[in-house]
Amino acid sequence: MMTPILDDAMKRLEVALGLLEASVSRRLETERRRGDLETELQLMQDDRARLAVELDGALTRLQRYEAATDDVSRRVRQAIGTIQTVLVRAGQLEPEEG
């Protein structure tokens, strides 16, 4: 049989060990969450970099399309002018004033 002093010391030790286990569990959970957050942050940074590259590509294509549209618009205006000139010379269209 244990003495009351030894029995009390064992109970305090058991409580202290329980608290230590709880503290270690909380610490491990915190570290796991930190790792999850770091992984999530890395994935978000990777996505951001990929989206930036895609955006740059889209902007480049947009600039090319705008240049092509401007060129087509210029050519259509020239063609309209040429057709109007031919029609005026053929007497099919009154010359524009101004």
C-alpha cells in the first residue's frame, strides 16, 4: 500500500502528464495546420503565377487582334473610297462635297 504522500504525488504526476499530453497534442495540431496553410499558400502562389502568364498571353493576343482589326478597317475604308471613285467616274454616283 502507498503512503498518502506517495499517493498524492502520483496523482499530481498523472495530472501533469495529462496536461503535457494535451499540450503536445495541441502543438502537433498547430504544426499540422501551419503545414496545411503553407501548402495552401504555395498552391495559391502557383495559381497566381500561372494566371499572370495566361493574362500576359491574353493581352498579347488582344493587342494582335486590335492591330489586325485596325488594319482591316483601314483596308475596308480604302476599298470603299476606291469603289466610290470608280462609281463617280462611271457616272453612277454623285461626287461627295467637302
